[in-house]
Amino acid sequence: MIIKRKKGKKKENRKKNIEKRILKKEKKKKKNEKKKIEFYLKKNWYPVCGYKQLNIILFFMFKEKEEEQEEEEQEEE
């Protein structure tokens, strides 16, 4: 008995795999950026090369400060 495979199944799987691969790469990039930022914050050292990295770091610094202020306000209440 011969079982026939449905046509077009391979293409669908290939598309799904490509999408998964792209998502994995994006996650990895975000994770690496977070690690860099945490490293810079720990060392209190900022890269001179490029304003983009510095802006990202400053953004996260202000974000953390805002979160700390919110926590303090909640504790006071």
C-alpha cells in the first residue's frame, strides 16, 4: 500500500521554519543588547562609538530610575 503525501506540505513547513529562524535571531539580538547594557551599567562605562548605544543605555537608566521612584511612592502609600 502506497501512502501519498499531500502536495504543498513541504513548502508550508519550509516557510514556518524560516519564520522560526528569524524570530530566534531577533530574540538573540535583544538578549545580547540587554547583556551589553547591563555590562555598561555595572562598569559605569559607556561606548564612545555611536550615539545609538549610548542612547539605549541612557534610556534604560532613566527607565530604571523611574521604576525605582514608582516603587518608593508605592511603599510610602
